[in-house]
Amino acid sequence: MDDRRERSEGQVVMRRPRWIAGPWSAVLVAGCIALVAAIPSSPVVAASRIAPAAAATSAAPVAPPTSEAPCPDSAFTCVTLQVPRDHFVSSGEQPSWSVTFAIHRATEARLGVWVTSTGGPGSAGILSADDYMSTMDPSIVANYDLVFFDQRGTGSSHGITCPTAASAYFLDPADARDPAQAVAAMDAAKTFAGGCVAESGVDVADLPYFATSQAVEDLDAFRRYLGVEALDLYGESYGTQLVQTYALAHPDHVRSLILDGPVDLSLTISDMFIEAVGSFDTTLRKTLAACTADPACRADVVGGDAMRAYTALADRLSTGVLDVPFHLGSGKATGRPFGATSLESVALNQVYGRWGRMELQRAVAAASRGNLDPSLRLLYSDMGVSPETLATTPDPSWSDAAYYAIECTDYAYFDGTPDQRAAAYLAAGMAGGVGTSMLGRAYTDDLPCAYWPARAPSTVRPAAITTHAYPLLVLVADTDPITSYTGAVRIADRAPGARLVVQQGGPHVIYGRGVPCVDDVVTGLLVRGDLPPTVPTLCRGEIADPYLPLPPATVKAARDPLAFATSVDDWIATLPAYESWSGGAVRAGCDGGGRLTFVDRHDSTVLSMTDCALTPGLPIAASGTIDGSGVMRLRIRTSLGDLLYVRDAEGARRVTGTWRGTTVDARG
């Protein structure tokens, strides 16, 4: 399968999407440069190098694992521990829960145990383990025991899920920021909270024990099982909340701490999401501005201004939900609703990373032409429903039930009755400017916590890390839409000796994306014990992946056969049904009617297009393959000509045949 996305873009999740950004005011330069600013020259408490790893510890042993066996389809070994449901009760009988960790042993002399805590809350980390390991420097794999885990409530660790309730809630059109719709939005949140608990089958009495503070003690139990004194901890997104909480609870058992897209634990839930809304808006504006600045993207947008096109669509949707003709895999069209909250949901999800931002640029350009098919397809993919039937398509790596079970017990959502709590949460957001933002749904998506059956035991936020005897790295992009550069600087400022790495234009979570400036800092710390300079390190980045032009808007505009054939290839590559395809036979509708079919056969993907009208009035009949090395061969027949399009393994393209009555042989 030909997948051009960034390696982990679809796996780093802060919910659908979740969890502001101040611009970095320096010019871009090649590679990495040190900037003088941001972190004050306070007395350094952090260690300048990693201390040698202790081979063992005298900590009290835990019960042996209930199982230790190869993880399915993985190079890791899965270890399941029995842990108490409540780590903070020392007397009386209580249930035990199974929590599973995955470990890949060092292949050479071990320097330490490196633990990765993935995002969410709600992601199952073990399913990401092999993919993440493939992006690490070989020296890390050689010299570290690598650990991933399914946090309690996810995957194989007492997992709970409610995909049907979640999809219905996130597709609900009510906008809580509109006074006329607030009651309906609160009712939807209440319905979801009850429906999610019921669908998951979780005992309400268990809900308080999914909190991050309990998961931290699960991790420490695994440390004791391994017999090591200290862990090297890497957290991404919500995972930074977990590893910071661990470091606050067990500072003597931390050998190094790396926070990637960090959560500022000191903020209340309202303040955190108010700040995030501003960051989402900033990232959206930069994404659309990048489209307008790019000649190919600008040419696809009617009027040439992507921000104006987006705003025009948002204004149109603010007057009511549209009934949009959506093209099915049968080749026929059916009416589907698309409203203001639908557009916000698409934008929220797509601005997390460079590939998604480029897809959003394409969707905005298509919408400016009157084509909302791409926007609807992104919406369905992001919301986890089938574009054909709107039935839920569960994701084994993600749990909305775990998200709320953890989130709603980690943070206090005001006092009073559930309705009063919901109203107070909304009022705080409106006072913070959420009502006038473009992407305020980032705030209101947490409304179900007002109705969740379990509550935070305290309104007091955790203490921030201010002193540390271990190296501390803080990684962030200046276009992180949810955990911002501004927040990362605050975290680093409070912890003298912390090192800050900023990627310009980068995604949410920047390690492991193939940027040497970022990845080499992490490798240097872990393998050689090196830290970057005390001043921030700035790394080059781009706001979005290179733009892939849409198919021509009219038959008259379809003059260049290579550009036309390439646009067909790019349309397939950006089709959500193809991006998420995991085998079998799939049919997807084309934007203007007709269908695309793809099926796996031996070591190739077989493609066919029937009456596929990507350009109005120019239906395509096509057939071809994509082999295991990524080589595409596609025969394209239209009323304008008969073409053979070939894209080789390096991405070079060639088209031969006839076009508008002329023999062609073009390369690009």
C-alpha cells in the first residue's frame, strides 16, 4: 500500500482530537541553532549527564506476572502484572486488575530502561511499539530495554470502549457556544456520558480508579518487577502528564525525563482548553496562509485566498446545516448533513500534523469549488464511522471511554449538579473567548465530564516540577495546536536546567518524525548522556506537507496529461478510505460520481475506476496496480485520451499515450 503520511501522525492522539501557541520570533536558519532567551540562568539543579543505570534494586518484589509471552505480531514480549485496583489502600481485600507492558530487550550492553507513554488519554501503547521502535536510532534499540504499555482502561489492560456512543456524540450538530443550542448540547453530553458507561460495561464503582495517579503506580510496579532502580521516561502529549506525575511521585526512580508536546499540569481544565483554543486558531490560520502562499494550492482555491474561502464556508454553515450530495461506493449519491460543527471537527483533527494540514488545504480548495465530498470523507474518517453506512468502525488502538474515565477524574469540572457544572464550564469558556474562536469545539468536547459518574477527588492541581536531579528535555513545535510552545516554555522556566527544543512549523509531538535536529538531541541524551545548550534549540520545519493539487476543475483546464494523471494518483493517495485500508476489497465513491475499487492481491494493490468523475464532465475508466515497492502503473481512459501513467519507487513519474489527439511522452 502506498502511504505517504508521516510515520506516526495518525497514532499520536489527544482524543478526537484533543489536548496555546505563541509564535517563535526568530528567522529560520538551516539545521538547528541556539537562541539566547526563554530559560533564565538560574542555579542548575538538574544533572548535566545521565547517571549510570543501576542493574538492580532492593525494592520490594511484586507478584510474578500472570503471563509473559511474545506480543502478537510484534518483536516485543508482553508481560501482564496483577495490580491492586486501588494502590492507595493498604488494608482490606480489593479486586486486582491485569495491566500489560511490552518490553524489547537491549541487544547489546544495556544503558537503561526507556519507557514510552503514548498520548490520549485513551491510546493503547503496545500497538504502537514496533512502529515507534522503527524510528529510533539503532544505538537506542541496541542499548536500551524499550517499554510500552496499555494504560489501565486501554487495550489489554482492563480495557473499556464505547465507540458507538462516541461517534454519535461527536457527530451531533448542537453547538454549546450558541445560547439557542446550549441546552441541546448539554443533553447530548449527558446522553453520551450515560451511554458510554453503559456500552463499555464498566462497573461505575471502578470508574475512580482509572485516574493517572493509579496508572503511575502500575508503572512503578513494573519497575520493581524489572528489578531496576530508575527509568528513562518519554511522554508524548497526554503521556507527558503521566510521566510528570510519575516523576513527582517517584523522583528517585527517574533517570531522565523527556516531555514531547507537554501538558502543563498546573492549569485548571478550563484554562488549559481556553489556551488550546487559541493555539488551534493560530495553527489553522497558519495552515490556510501556507496554502495561499503556495502557487499550486492558491490556484486550486476559487478567489486564491484560502482563509477567505474557509471563512466563507463557515459563515454559510452558521445559518444552518447543509444537505450535501455524498457519493457512495456504488457510484450513486445520497444526501448527508454537513454543518458548522462538522467543519470545526474536520479542521480540529487535520491541523495536528503536516499531512493532515495539507489534506485540509485540499478540502478547503475543493469546498471553494462547491465540492464538499473531501470534507465529509475526512469527517467520517476522523469520527470513526464508515462513509458508506455511517456505522461505527472501532479502532483497537483508541478508547473514548478511557479518555473520559481518566480525564474526568484527573480534573475538577466545577461544583453543583451535573447541569450546573456543565453551565459553569461553558460560562468559563465563554469568558475566556471560546465563543468567538474558529475552533472552540476543542473546549466544548470535554462537556461530558460534567455528567461523568466519577469526579476528581480534589480541585487542587498537582505541583509543577521545579527541582530535579535528572536531565529534563522539553520538546514542542511552535505550531502545536493543543500543547503549545508557550506552555512548554512555562514548564522549562519552572525547572532550572531543563533544555528546550522547538521545531518551527512542526506537528503535535515532534520526536520520531525523521527530523535529525530533534531526534539527535534525544539520541545524544540517552546514548551519550549529552544535553544541548541551556539556550533553546530551534529546528527547521514546515507548516504542511507539499501540496498535492486537485484534479482540474473543468474539462477545459485538463490540458496537461502528466498533471492530470498525477492528480488522479494524488486523489487516490489522499482518499481516507485508502489511507486507512488494511486489506480486502473496498469500494469508494468518486467526488463527482462513479467509484474506485481497490483490493489486495498477492504482493500488490489492484485498482480500478469506473465512471469516476474527479473532473466534472470527464469520467475516468482506469485499471492498474501498486506493487510492494510503491511502483504504480495505471491505465487511464477518458474522452480526451488514453494514458499509461507510471510512478516509480523514487516518486518519478512518466505518462505516455494520447491526449487531445496528440501523442504524449512526458516525465516529471
